[in-house]
Amino acid sequence: MAGVSIFKDVPLVLTDHVFYVNQNYNEDTDPRKVNLGIGAYRDNDGKPMVLPVVANVEKRLAEEIAAKTLNHEYLTIDGLRAFCDAAGKLLLGDDSPAIAGNRVCSAQAISGTGSLRLGMEFLKKFYSSEVVYVSKPTWGNHKKMLIATGYKAENIKEYRYFANATKSLDFNGMVGDLENAPENSVILLHACAHNPTGVDPNKEQWKKIAEIMKRRKLFPLMDIAYQGFVSGDPDEDAWAVRHFVKEGFELIVGQSFAKNFGLYNERAGNLCVVTTDNDTAERIRSQLRAIIRPMWSKSAQSWGSYCGNYT
């Protein structure tokens, strides 16, 4: 008989509320049940929809596996370069001045959470301020990741974002909080499809946000997990990111392809860093590799690792 565990005092952590709802859904036998928990684009049977482009790529991958032509060798620490380059072009545009100027570096990451966590780790290590602002409300995982990265809870601030009374953007409140944020603060922005409200600034409001942040020397850390889901046009949904680049910002963007490619369990993501010159970009790339190596060692080597070959 086993004795008393040395881990007997480890407390139980309750399941994350989003996944708890999903667990209850899976256990419910009522045929009328509807899943309003984890956001996924579903078919009429309630299953995540497999997009035709994804089905086509998976078929081609299977054919290459059968023909023994698919390379399963380890990737470089920062992932598949073709994937990272394609992700950067999707985000910044084929005609991006940052890409043309060779001042962008990217690293394949474990979906949106992994890409943002990688960006947070880099900022915690190399950026001058440890004050981070998130929207009120924001995605429930943002604060958890910041704390896990080492940011102190008292340094994680909120900027006003959603007006409950009108169910709309509290733009004046947001502007006021950005104006009063300490210089060099990191501002975590949702590039499109704000989670959880779904309310986004319009282009004129984004211009004002960028103007304030540039003048106040605030650093943009951007989360884009739904590119293409707002307008149906990936270029339109990336407008805010591209405007910040046009305005000369250095910035970090965490990309997820869970939603817009329906790759929920493949964990395909990318961290994109726009900086001032190629030398700086390469030094940042080297530091991202150094962070990745002891964290997850390699990027996810599933569907996302190969999709750069088919873009």
C-alpha cells in the first residue's frame, strides 16, 4: 500500500471556466444541447468545420507521407521559415514596407497563447517598462499569461474599453486611460474581433489610438486571433496592425490560426516582430530562439509546420 504522497498539500485547481462549460456539454446526453462555450466554427452536427483548403492540404500531406517524400526532420528552433514568412505577409501585406525593408522577424509558436507568451517573455526580459495595460474586459488568459511570465499583478493595469450601458466602445474612457498611462507602458491591443466583446474601434479611432501611443511612447503588443472573421477580408481585418507599422511603430503581434483556418487542435501560431532595421531584427530573432529552446524546444510539428509549403 502506498504511503502518504509528498505532494499531499498540492491544492486542486478548478478547470478553466471555458473548458468547464465544454466538459459539461460533452457529458450532457440531451439531444437538444447547444455548445456556447469554446468558440469554433461548426457544421450542422456541431463539429468543427473543416475548411476545403485545409482538407485539400491534409490530403496532399497524406499523399506525401505515403510516397515518403514528406520531410519529418526537426525544424529550426524558430519553426518553418516558409510558414513564418507566409504568416507575416498575411498580417502585414505583400507590399509591406517593413517586409521590403527586411526588418521583420517571426517565430512559429503554439497558436495564439504560445505566440503571445513568447512575446511577453521577450518584453519582460528586454523592454524598459514592466507596466502592461489590458482592455477592460479582455480575454481571460491575458492576465494569467502576464503573471506566469513574471509581471507583478499590481503592474497589470486596465484601460476602459466597453460601455455596458450602450454596449459599445468606451472610446473616451480608452483615450483618457492611454493619455494617463506612464510612458513606455506596454498596451495589449486586440487588432480585430475584440475578445470577449466583439466591439472594435473604427479606422478613425485606431488613428487616434496610434497618435496617442506614439506621442506617449507606449508600446503596442497586439493579439490577432480572428483575422478575416470580422469583415471576411484578411487585409481589412489587419488594417490596425498595418496602420501602426505605417506610423513607424516597433511592435509585437501574436497570430493564431485556430479560428480562421479551423485548426483548433493543431496549435498553429506565429509571433511577428516589426522593428527598425535588419540587424535589430536578427538579434531579436536570436533571442526568440533562446527563449523558445528551454520553453518548448521546437515549434509544433503538425499541420501548421507544413502549411507554409502550400501558401
